[in-house]
Amino acid sequence: MIENFLGSLSSNLAVDLGTANILVYQEGRGIVSNEPSLVVIKEGNNERETIAVGQEAKSMSGRTPEGVTALRPMKDGVISDFEMTGEMLKHFISKVSKKRSLVKPRVIVCVPFGITEVEKRAVQDSAYAAGARKVYLVEEPMAAAIGAGLPVTEPTGSMIVDVGGGTTEVAVISMKGIVYSQSARVGGDKMDEAIQQHIRRSLNVAIGNGCAEQLKISLGSAMPPDREMKLEVVGRDLVRGLPTTLEVSNLEVFEALKDSLRQIVETIIQTLENSPPELAEDIVEQGITLAGGGSLLRDFDTLVNRATGLTAKLADDPLTAVVLGSGMILDRFEELGDVTSS
């Protein structure tokens, strides 16, 4: 009763604390923030000063002078820099919370399935330091499944594949619980790195992260391209050391992504092999639901279908499925609150 009363006075939030982006859902308003998980800091005298966070920090990335660094506090879906994660959470919570709120917000934070108790405590401590009244954790596959509209409360098996920035999580869910889950430390970031490395090896040119991401979005595909397409990019010639312009084809991008995609497919197949037979029957009937920004790679659903023989379909909004699912938990806490831990 008291918690419900306090909730009515606060601006409760759900946070998808992703490796690449941090999304914030505000109770009653929906998604109110979607910015890069990036912080720019100035270091000196054993102290670190925060210069910029989120989109502002991204605009500075790769352009900072000596002593100023752009860093990602999250790595492979978990906190790698506790202090900067706290700074990032403080920034976004204060940015979206209503100034008229009389009570600190209740906050749901999405975390990867299977993280350690130490990592869970680090997430909770960061959220409390950022001003949360009460912190609940929900595993990302569960949040993604809820956000994708899967029947997670029913005694039937549902399979979700969430391809995020740092990790790919595959889970079989039934009756509000994760029956089996497996993750691979490969996602959108590893795909970008693979494109950079391929171009460095094959063309002797170094390109930036943003350029690699653009190549992935514009030319990337999970299946062999049926026709060649090219995109002009700017990089640094590793032989001469000078800026250069070159054309990169979709065939080269496909080659660069093959290993990352193989790891994701292997994780999906291993999860299917370890699922209880009764739930496997349900998955055969319902198919596999794909979420996360990485699932938007051209023909990714076709790849999963051909590798497993099962129907593979994209969630209605793959990019926001996790934060929408955690927001639904926030809005329907009496019904779905037991999928969280505190």
C-alpha cells in the first residue's frame, strides 16, 4: 500500500542499460530517451571529470585531444566501469525524471541472463547512486520476450533471440521463467570490429567505428548478396599514412560478418538442443522471435530459418523490445513484477 502511494508521487523508470545504447522508459509516457552508452572524460591528477554523456559524447568520439577520452562504461552487456556507469545513469535519470516528483523513482534495470551476483550488485549500486528509491533487475531475454508480445506467462515454450550491441542472448521461456538460456559475446559491436579488421587486412585501409557501422547498415547481409553494391568511404591508407577514399562492396562486408553470424547461429542451435522436448514442440509451432538491433541485419531471419528449419520472425520493433518489455513490467507490476529480482 505504501509502495503504491509512493509510486503515484514519483516518476518510475525502466532502463535498458545496453552496451551500445541506453534507453529509458518512463511510466505513463513510454520511451523518453535513446542515446549512446558513451561518456567523454578528462583525466588528470588521478581524477576523472565527466565532459559529456550520450549523444553529445558520441559527437566527440574519435575527435578528442590528449587527456580527453571517450569510453563505454558497459562491455559485453555488463558494467566494466562502475564509476562512469553511475555517472551515465545519474545523467539520464535526472534528465527524464519530472522535476515536480516528490519521491525518488522506482527503477527497473535490464541485465544479461546469468550475470554474477557481484555484477548484479554493481548495477543496483549504480542505480541507487543515481537516485533510485527501489531497484529491480530483469533479465534481458525476459524483457525482450515481453516487449515482443510472447506469451511468457503461459505454460508454453517461447524462444527469443536478442542480438544486442555486446552480446547475443538466446532463451526459452515458459510460465514467467527462463527455462534455458545461452549467450554469445558477439553482437553489433563485434560485427563493426570485424568489418574494420577485414578492410584493414584486405585493403590496407583503417576506417573508424562509425564508418564500419554505416557499412554494416547499408551493405551488410546475413546471406550471400545476389547482386553487388558499393559504398564510398574515407579511411587512412596504412602504407602511405594518408587519408584515402575507397569503395567497399557488399561482398566484402558479407565476408567480414560470416564468423560473427556463425557464432550466433551456433548459440541458437545449442539452445534448441538443450531445450526440454515438450517446449521444443511449442517452439516448432510458434517459431523463433528475433529482437535487438543486430537482428535488423538484412536476411538475418532467412539465415536463422535455414539453419534451424524453423520459422524466424522479427519482433514488431526489434530495437526497443527490451526497454518496452521492462516498461510493460513497470506498468503492470502486480501481474509481471515477479519476473524481476531486487
